[in-house]
Amino acid sequence: MRIGILTAGGDCPGINAAIRGVGKTAIVRYGMKIAGISDGFIGMITKEYTELTEKDLSGILTLGGTILGTSREKPFKGSGKGNKDIRKPVLIKEHYEQMGLNCLVCIGGNGTLKTANLLAQEGLNVVGIPKTIDNDVWGTDITFGFDSAVNIATEAIDRLHSTANSHKRIMIIEVMGHNAGWIALYSGIAGGGDVILIPEIPYKEEKIAEYLLQRSEDNKPYSIVVVAEGVVNPGKDKSVAQYLSNRITEMTGLETRETVLGYIQRGGTPSPMDRVLATRYGTAAADMIAERDFGKMVALKDDRIVSVPLEDVAGRLKLVEPDNPLVLQTKSMGTSFGE
Ligand code: F6P
């Protein structure tokens, strides 16, 4: 068999570990051939790819980013019937045939898995592997990239503690997560944030101000606010951290500073946990291909690898439920979610 591998959407630590996992297993265990597709779905549209040997897959386990390149190309989006662009999917199908592929492995987050499902509906053999630092893919307990991002965000929060304490300031740190607050929740807990703001739990500015003033009155000289980028931002032209920083100063008179962590969360070498998870997903994806178990995504459920239909995953998000036990436990320790 000959399989194509592509990586699409925002990059994250662990993608190369997954490419290595699927590629090495496919070559070593099953004697398959591998085509590495360039820059996500763009490579399928332009037919740009390279043959990958086992040697090409050596030494990439610890590398950040993706050796294949990525893009946010959405081939089904555009004009055409039902607001779908039909030309690009036709090209993808043609190139899939011309490249002699028996399966296309799509490594990506929600957008990628949605496209993967549409390609499966068009008759292509597709296997999905979930990756994103946001951890918001439905159908799996965890995506790789998330653990690395939480480690990076937690280290940043740890470092903010000492400078916040020295200056007796309110430190606001904005982490990624445009729909889901998983990074803010986990790094907020791990870093001992006093206020954690996530898109799934609407906040009130006055409640945050009240809470921070109370801490100040209780002789707690500084506070840490961890905020996900996707919470409501009335500041529009400012980052939400900047907006909240200004508002908190206005409302409390306390000195504030903001940090927007940004793409640092997505870069660099994957954590050991992400290396292991990405390797597990990769090897399982190769097994699925050998079994011709197509139209599915590899997933983790209760620490076991399973496969879930792409049509169940497509268009759904795994968000933090407001009554998630972690949220409730954190609240019971006195942490504020701005409510
Ligand atoms: O990968 C998910 C994510 O990190 C989001 O949290 C963030 O909003 C988005 O990607 C931004 O990525 P880009 O600028 O690459 O589109």
C-alpha cells in the first residue's frame, strides 16, 4: 500500500513524532510506501510531495513544528454549490489517484478533521490523527500538543509569580484557546492562578475587581489572572489581557501588568507525554490503515487507543463543561472564574 501523510492547521509540538510513528510503522511493520504531502491540503491541490523513507523519519522525534509544512487551506470552502468549492476537491481526488495513494493520513485539529471527513465522503480512504494545543477535538480524551503547551504556560506563570510578588502587582497572562479554555484551566491550576477566565464560563468585570480587592485587603500582595484568548473581549482592538488590565486598574486602583504568551505555546520540542501520545496515535493509525479501517480518527479513551468515525468528530468541539470536576474542585479552593 502507498499512503500519503499531511499536516494541516496550526502546528503544535508532537506532529513530527506522529509522522514518525505512522511512517515507521507503515514501512517497518507493513512494508508500505509513504508520500509526505507538502503544506497541508495545498500539497494535495498542487500535487507537491516527497517520498519518505525510514531514514527520512529518523531524528525527527524531538523536533517542534512539522517537517511537512502546514497551512490553513480549507479546500471545500469557497464558491460553488452550497458554498462549497468543488474545483479543489476534484483536484485532490485526481492527485490522490495520480499519486497512487491507498490512504491519506490527515494530522490536524477541528478544521482538518472536518475536511478529512468531507474527503472520506468523496470516496477517499482517510485516517485522522487529532492534534492541537487547544485540546478541543471531540471524541478523544486528549490531543497531543496540549501537554507541551500547558508546560510552557505553567512555566510562564511560575515566572510571573516572583515578579508579581516583588512589585505587588496584578499579573494578567493570556494563553491560547479561542473556543476552549483547556490551556487556561490546566495551566491556571498548575500555576496557582487566583483568577481563571475561560470562554465557557462568562465572566463579570465587577466580580473580578471585587475578588482582587478582597485579596489585597486580606494582605495578599499580588494576584495572578490567567485568561484564555477566546473569552469575551469588549476591547476589540486590544488583546483581552490588555483590556482586562486597564479595566482592573480603573476599577480597583491596583497596579496591573499583562503578558500575552502567544506562539511560544506552539513552538519547540514536545514534552515527553506528547512524544508518547503522538507515537501511540501514529502507530495506531498505521494499524488502522493495514486493517482498512478508514473514515475514522484515532483517539484516546480511558488511556486506551480507539477509533471514532470522522463524521462524529466533524463540526463538534470538546469544550470545558462549567461543571467539569476540575472546575468545581478549583472553585472549592477559592479560585475565581470571574462569576
Ligand atoms: O492551534 C490552535 C491555535 O493555537 C489557537 O489557540 C489560536 O487562536 C490559533 O491557533 C491561532 O493560530 P494561527 O495564527 O496560526 O491561525
